[in-house]
Amino acid sequence: MYKILTKRTLGPGIREYVIEAPDIARVGKAGQFIVLRLHEKGERIPLTIVNVDPETGGVTLVIQEVGKSTREMGEQFHEGDSILDFAGPLGEATEIENYGTVVCVGGGVGIAPLYPIVRALKAAGNTVIGIIGYRSRDLMFYEEEFASSCDELIIMTNDGSYGKQGFVSDPLKQILESGRKIDRVWSIGPAIMMKVCADITRPFAVPTIVSLNSVMIDGTGMCGGCRVNVGGVAKFACVDGPEFDGHQVDFDLLMLRQGYYHDEESCSMDAYMAKQAEGVEK
Amino acid sequence: MIHAKQTPMREQPAAERVHNFNEVPLGYSPDEAVQEAERCLQCPHEPCVKGCPVGIDIPKFIEHVKNREFGQAISVIKTDNSLPAVCGRVCPQENQCQGVCTLAGRFEPVAIGRLERFCADWEAENETRYANIEPDTGKRIAVIGAGPAGLTVAGEMRRRGHSVTIFELLHVAGGVLMYGIPEFRLPKHIVQREISALCEMGVEVKVNKVIGRTQTVQDLLDGDYDSVFIGTGAGLPRFLGVPGESLNGVFSANEFLTRTNLMKAYRFPEYDTPIKVGKRVVTVGGGNVAMDSSRTALRLGAKESFIVYRRSEDELPARGEEVHHAKEEGIQFQLLTNPIEFIGENGNLRAIRCIKMELGEPDDSGRRRPVPIEGSEFEIEAETVVIAIGNGPHPLIPQSTPNLDLNRWGSIVADPETGLTSIPGVYAGGDIVTGAATVIEAMGAGKRAAVAMHAFLAEK
């Protein structure tokens, strides 16, 4: 069992957890992920590491309640509770170097795993331009964290309720078109956002790293469910990634594969909601 | 007067069992076991013992069964085999102990596997017999991977008085016995029963441990452990490398079986992990994993389940009993056939383009090489395909252990007699060394490694 050291609500349906897992906290790096399972009937959920603290043994994660399991976690698992299984660190760490000037683009809950990369890049001596985007102001989190780690920070909201109105890809494009020398781009968020960012940077030949969250079971190279097409070759996101060269990724295929269990996810959510309603009636 | 035929074992009827995940063969009653035991000739030269990868004293345990001394029978088995309930169910006995039985040929061989299973199940229902444990030696060993090889090493080393810790990557111990072999062939509570018995002997099992990341093999040797055994298996699924293989509906057998067995997707949505199965399912491959996948597909609701295999029936690598059960259940065998393309519609699999094969000259394996027949392409419509053409070595330990010698397939190089690797004090066995093989061969490797590790620790 792995204890929940702290739980913080960052916005509607967005929670930050710190889970006690000292051996992972000792060695986990930016870009890597863990797999957790809430209880005996739970699924294995891969989540990218947001922070590790070797002192307290805490591993920080941010979840967005999009499916049954994340919703159950957010609603039912509180500070002081324990979750059944927690394994990692899995996947390859981000390649951190002093590249020069880098742009780190994050969208939605993808902003959370981008944060440790931003910090590591800054610590390595890069000039870091952050672009983070949310659907609207009430879903914002980690603004201060990014502001204190980035040399420049641009905040976008789709509805214009905070920062500039538009998508994260808009300022990315402007920066590149301005002729400013950008040495590398990270883009983490929904698949469609990563695809658009990669399409923007391609003509400028700026290396662009994306972090793929494909469907997986074990997270250790055994199921092959997470396979993605990168440069025409099938790669496993869990062991070959999760970070890949965004210019080589077949995002359309990734999105098709991400949607394969859509009906089952709805069914699972309905069953959970019905069970909750039943509990309330009692 | 010896009965020519084996005492039959009752089974769930095929028409019924394709709709559930309950075990197919139902086991012997004590009377049936005694009746079968009476067929044993007690040959002095004991060919069966030589045919057993872990060398169980088969005539001796069968003699006990014949005398209704079931407790003594299981004690004899457990002297050489830490997982009898598993082996009695999944060993390919026809190629091992039963294949060399003196009765075989003229009559049916003694049903040794069924008797082993009977003894193990009898023990579970009656009294637990523990292996004798030697006094504590003060030595500590680490076992990486809780599959058949690792569990065997753990049991053998604990018996010799060493302290044993198993590190398992997944959330339960058992390896392929838990994620791979289906419930209807090897009920998971039986696997857990065998593992509990090891824990009761004092073996410590730590799950969710990613050795190679949180600690390396060298860290274990530099830290608390005097010796390390690597039994991390062949977990990396192979794909065919043909167009369309990333379409939705194309699974590796590992994924298909792991979702179903380990994550219990057949009980979705009670369990959170889903699985999708079309009306027509094609499994590519001819081994036990292919049989397991095709039979699992029926139980998950497929109307038709096909095996596509590139050689002929004679070359099917699966156990005879598995092929027999599959046929009984209505699995359709499309032999001398190979997929060349997966055809999709909106990202989902719709059909498999295949080509007919014929057998040519023998290849390196001594089997006749399948050769495509030009112009014989045809399509099989299917919404689901399961690729069961084998697995490569699990990469985590090989990649994270710099001094470990590997062969050209990435498997660990280990002495076949001792399991010793290129690193002193580090042993390996099972599929991580041999490539995908059988449960009992992995257990045999574990047993030999334990003998060598024990000798190494005595000198240390």
C-alpha cells in the first residue's frame, strides 16, 4: 500500500497528489512515469511524474478526472488514504542538456508533466520560454510555478478569460516566424495539440519533443498496446518513450488508438455513477 | 492385467465451457486416482524420472497414491517440485515423463500429470505438507521475477536455509502463470495457493518493484544480497511486421491475455479494465499461447474463432491436449496460411489478407520451411486479430546491467548446467535465457541454478 501524503484540488476535477514511494522518489526523473492501481478491481493507470522529493519520499502526480478511474481517485481517495499499487519509474527520462533557447508548450493537464522538464532545462542553463494553455481561467494551475521557472511565460485560454485568447500553437508560431533562434521545443498535452505544434515547427526544422500517452496495460514493454508509429517504425511508448521526435509521430493513428475503448469507458463511468447514486439513496 | 487406456478425467462439456472461464478438466476422485496409479509398472530403470525436467521421483509418489497415502505422495512430489498444482495442469507431459513411460507405445502411458494434479489438489483440501527447511545460513538471495523459474529458485533456496526475497514488476506474483495462462486452464487461486505456500516457508515477495530502475542488479549485490537470480522471462511481444498491424483490433497475445487474465477484463465493468472482441477473431500462431488466445476469444463472446498457422497440423507446437480441447470447442484451423496484411476501415480492423503456404525444404529447426504459394492470396473477415507468434526477452534487466553477456537475440547468456551468468554470483534461468519455452523447463533451470547458487554461497 502506498500512502497519500497530500492531496490538493487545483481546479474543477484537477487534483494534485503526493504519494509516498521512497524508492521511486530517490531515482525518478522528468519525463518518466509510474503506473498505479487504486484497488483490487482497478485498472493500471499510467501517469507521468510531476515531481519527486527524495527527502520526504513523495512522488507528485496531477490527475484530471476524465474517466471512471481518475474520477474515482479524485472523489474517493484522500490525504492519509492508501492506494494499492504504485510502480516505477518507467520509460526513458527527458534528455536534458543546455540547448540554448527552448520553448516548452503545455496544454491542459499536460502542463503538469511539463513542469519538471521546464525546471530541469532551466537548471541546465537554457533560456526557457513557457507557453501554457487552458480551456478557461477556472481550470488554471501551476501559473506561479511556471512563472518562477521560465524566463518568459505566455498564458493562453481558449475563451480569453485569462491571459491571451487562443491556442498555445498561436504564440509558438509567432515566435518562430519572428526569426528568433529556437533550439528545441517540448510540447505536452492532448494529441491534437501536439500534432499542431509539430506541424508548426516542422518547416522551421526545430527539434520538437512530444510525450505520448497511449493506452497501455503493464507499462513495461509486455503488452504492446501502446505501440505508436514513429518514422514508419512501431515503437512502444512505455519503453521506447514516452518522449519521441514529434516530427516523426503518426498522431492520427495515435488518436484512433486512444479512442478504441471509448464505449467501454462510458459504460464504466455509467456503472460508477449508478453505484454512487445508489450509495447516496441508502 | 493392465488397463490399456488411461482413467479418463471428467471435463466440462465443450458446449457449456465456451461460455465460462471455469477450469476445463475437473480432476480425479481418490478412487479414480488409485485406479490410474495401479497402471504404473514401477519400472526399476525409471524412464519417467529421467523425462522430468525437475526429476520428481514419479514411481515413488505413484506407489503412495496406489496405497491411498496421498499425504506421503505429495511430500515426495514437493521434494523436487515447488509448484505441483501448476505442473500437473500445464506441463507438456506427453513429451516428458509420459512420453517415455514404458506403457507408451503399446498402451496409453500412465497419466502422471493428472496424478500429480490430484495430489496437489488433495493437499489443498486436506493437510499442507511443508518441505523441510534447513537451519538459517545467514545468506540472503534476491530473485528478480516471480514467474516459474524465480518461484522455483525461491523455494529451493529457502529449503536450503537461505533468506529469499523475490522482486516482481507487476502487482501480483506468478508471472506468466498469472498474466498469460488463462483461468480455464490454470485457475489463478491455484497459482496464488502455491505462492502462499512459499511465503509460509519464509520467502518474501515484493511486488511493484522495478529492478533495473529503482535498484540495479549490482546495487542488490553491493547491498543486502549475496547472490542474485534473474528470471524475468520473455515478455516482449513479437509482431509480424506487416502493413496495418497498428489498427485497432490487432492485439499481441500478451495484451489480449493480460487484459483477460491478470486484469480480469472478462468481468468488466465490475473490474475496470475493458477488452473488445469482435464476432470473428483470428489468432495467428500455433503454440499453446495461440490455443489459449483463440479459446479465450470464444469465452469473451466471439461467434467464430480461427487459428491461422503457416505450417501444417503436424508442426503445431502446442500440446496435443490443447489442440484437442480447441477443436472440441469449435476453433477453426486455417493451416498452411500466413497473414500478409491487415485491412482496416476507419482505423478498425475489417479483414486479414492471407496467402496460402506449402512446405518446402527443412530449415534450421529441422521442420520443413513454409513457402508462399504465388497468387493464392485471400481475405478472412475479422474484427479482432491476436498475434501469438512468440515473445522476445524482457529488456529491462539486460538493458540496465552493463556487464551481463547477452546473445544476439538479447537473451542472457548463462551456463546451461548452473545458470551462472557473466557476473560472479548472478544466475539466470527460464525464458530470459532460452527464449519462450515451457513452465517446467523454466522450473528445471531454476532448480539447477539453486544447486549452483547453494554451492556458491557455501564457499563464499
